[in-house]
Amino acid sequence: MKSMSRVIKVDYLARVEGEGSLFVELEDDKVSRVELGIFEPPRFFEAFLRGRKYYEVPDITARICGICPVAYIMSSSRALEKILTVEVPEEIEKLRRIIYLGEWIESHMLHVLMLHAPDFLGYESVLSMAKDHPEIVKKGLKVKWWGNQVIRVVGGRSMHPVSCRIGGFYRIIRKEELLPLLKELNHVKECARKLLEWVLELPMPDLRRETEFVSLRGEGEYPILKGRVLSSKGLNISEDEFEDNLIVEQTKYSTSLRYRLKGRGYYIVGPLARYNNNYDLLDPEVRSVVESHGYGAPLHNSFQSIIARAAEVYHAVLELEELINSYREPQQPYVEGVVRGGAGAAITEAPRGMLYHKYEINERGYVVDANIIPPTSQNLASIEQDLLALGNKLATLNPTDAQWLAEQTVRNYDPCISCSTHFLKIKYINK
């Protein structure tokens, strides 16, 4: 019997941050090939960092992403602080956590509310969803606005903050500057809780496959700025060992590198990995809400990443109340380092997952080499694996529903190339 074959082909992913394509080949009701292509020209950030002074690195790398610049500032700063033997005091560390949690909130809310939730309910966009769910959209926008205010107060502006630097901040952030953030906190907490409860009631497509979740493991607190690299299958290494445990891959259809763990295979980073590996460190109030709706940890379905994001938003709001109330101004805004030659690596938890930076500088403080591994690059292969696992279902759906499911599967990971709600225009080609 002649095999039946068809292709889902997307030449351009429209309205995305970057340029990408999707190719899915189905044979006999199974997916035989998946290619999530990234064909945006290389941006050469690592190359043009060479020859720059070390103190320029955080501001330059922050321009890699307009949604999570704080993540790039913090990973690069921590890596270089290792070389410069900078020990950041507790209050500066706390202030860094405050601005980083603000970024988690605004980034997660953008994804949960505007990019992802409409998929679960069959809406074309958040605008059409708002007609039927106006109150939840208002609550979500309120929480996102508040996260932006946290970044603005600490960072000087809500996008590409200007107050952060290696060793701390350019000026002392006064407590009276932070306290106004608490004026609307009760309302923000209520909105964040309602949003989590709403997300927990969304219909979840089923997708379970064997995978390895990798994240930082917090040291007594939910991880964001530091921690050991742990996985759901027993990996336990320091951030300095991370790169040595990776195999780097390049595909002919993508300008983005891909990664797998030596002797282990492909893996997933991001909110779902953090949630699974650090569930006990979530605020008890967050765990109570999640468990009251029949969820807990671990979550193995990548569609449930929206639950992890909403849980992290509520956790971040609750933690920020404690951090702001207990904040004490540091004696100095930053700690000056000792310029010397050397290499240093660091990982922080960007909203989308582990963000690895490694730098080598010479004795005059000029960058000799740089390596940046963003979370989306680490997740690309797993997105393809998810689409392969959905093969039977994709093959049985009509073209419109198959398109919808394929889009949603990609958006589960909130990839950096995805900056709008619906970006796939799928054309079916009968072979």
C-alpha cells in the first residue's frame, strides 16, 4: 500500500522577534521530520564584545533582548565579578533580586495573558479574549504594569534599565523610593492570585514524554540569581561545570545553536523546570492555590508551563512585599573590583530559563572571549521533540486545528522569536 504523506510548511513565521520557519512532514499518520528553523542572520554579540572594556559588557548584552534585559545584565555581571573578585553585599543582592523579580512579572504576564492564554480558549488574540474575559485581562495588565514599575523604580526606566552595573548599582536606591510600590500591593496580590486560579482552570491538551528538566536549585529561596545546576534525573553540578557538560549542535536549517547534555540527551529549561526542581521553595500560599486545583509537582506536560509561569508571578509578588519591607540601604552603591586577567562563568534564571554567560578578560580589563547560551537555544530541540510526540494527533486533525495545535506547542516555551500571539501561517502541501 502506498504511504500517505503531507507536509505542514511555514516559510516565514510572521510578526515574531526574529526570523524563523517551521517544516513538519507526516507519513502514514506519523510525524517523520520536524524542522524549527531560525534563519535570522547572526547578530555577532559575542564577537563584537571582544576588545571592549569589561564594564561595557552588561549594557551591551542587555540589548540582546528588549523583554528580559535584566537577565543579561545579571548573568554578565556575575560572571565578570568572579574574575574581579567582587563580593556583593546582602543588600545589593536583595536589590538585584527585586529588579529581577519585577522582570519575571512583566515578562511572564506578557506571555501568559497576551501570547499563550488565547490558545487554550480558542481566541485569535487577547483582544478577542478580552471581550469575554474583561476582568481577568484587566487584572493581568495590572500585574504586568506593577512589574514594570518595580523595574523602573530600581533601574531608572522600565526597559533597558540604566542603574545596574558590575558590583551593584550606580547610585544608592533609597527605601523611600521603593515604598510607594507597596501602596497598591494588596490589589496586585489579589489580581495575581485570581490570574493563577484562572489559569489552573484552563483546558490542557495532553502531551507527556520522557524528558529532563534542568534549572538552578535555590539555596533556601526560589532560584533566580544563583544556585547549583540540577535536573529531574540526577544532574547536580556547579555553574562553572555547565559548559563542560554540553554538546553543541548546528543544523543546516537554523542559525541558532542547539544543546544537549553529554550522555543524557536533550533537556528543557524554563519555568516548568524551575517549578519541578524547586517546588518546595515556592511560597506556601502559591502551593496551596495550586494544590487546591489538583496540581502540584512535578508537571510533565509542556502545555502546563503556563501554570508554572502564573505560579511564579504570584510567588514573585508575594516575595517582593517581603523584600521591599526588609530592605536596608547599602553603605555604598557598588563594590569596585580588581582588574586582572582571567575567566568566569555564571548562570541566572531568565524568565524563559537558564541564561549562561562566560567571559575571559586580559590584565587590562579587555574582553578576550565570550560565550552566551540563551534559554531558547537550549529548548529548540525539545520543541521539535514535542511536535514529534504529537504526530498521531497532528495527523488526524483538520488543517485549521493542526495549525492551532502546532502554534500552541511552539508557544509553550515562550521562545524569543515569538513576540506576538499568532505567528504561524501554515500551508498544506500534498505530496
